[in-house]
Amino acid sequence: MEDLAVLDVVPNEVLADLICSLLEEAEIPCTQRLTNVGGAIGVGMPVIGSREILVPADELDHAREVLAAQEQAGPLPGETDS
């Protein structure tokens, strides 16, 4: 199994799916997992809860470049300016 690295943590599954789609278009494998942030909040409700975006460790820099280019173009739907 490849070593995975956390690219980002996002607030929900919908945004994680959007980011993974963007990365996969750039031929970067992507997966996500529910974090333990917030404990049992959202148990049984997969859309609720923070998600870690995971990519192969050797693709981490490339993935960051892809996200940076997207941020230059504008926020993804569901993202908020912080």
C-alpha cells in the first residue's frame, strides 16, 4: 500500500468529493476519511463531519499545486472565505 499524506481537512463530504474530483482530473489519486473532530457528531450521517483529503505522499506537492491553481480561479462551491 502506498504511503498517504493528508492534503487538507474540509468541513464535509460534499466539499471533499469536489476536491477529490478536481485532483482525479489531474490524475492524482485521492481518498477521504472522516476525522474524529467533533466526536460523535454526525454518526450515521455521512455527509456531516470533517473529512481528511488523502493523496499519495509522493503526489502531495503536485496536489497542493492543483489546489492552489483552483484557489486562484475562485472558490469551489461550498467553500467559504476564512
